[in-house]
Amino acid sequence: MKLAQIIHKIHKLIEAKEIKNITKREMAARLGISERTYIEWLRETNEPILREPCLICYHS
């Protein structure tokens, strides 16, 4: 499974848990990154460094 697919899946799991839609901007803010960086991760034009996947796990 590609990293972008994993990030997207985590996003959807958090939405389901909170029973609301979460924008890319909101998710990026939760992770402490820019919206542009988050979108680049999803588009696979950029990949997170080691610290950033840890943030995803911590916030999910």
C-alpha cells in the first residue's frame, strides 16, 4: 500500500470516529503542517520525513 493511500485511509478513519467531515486544511493543522504539504503527500509529489509519520500516528 502506498503512503498516500495510508494517509487517506487515516483521514477517513478519523472522520468516521468523529462523525464529521474534516477538510484537508483542518487535518494539516492537526498535524502541524501546511495544507500544501498535506496535499502534496496525498498526490505523492512529496513524502513526509520520519518525524511526520509519527505525528500522523500520534494524532489519529
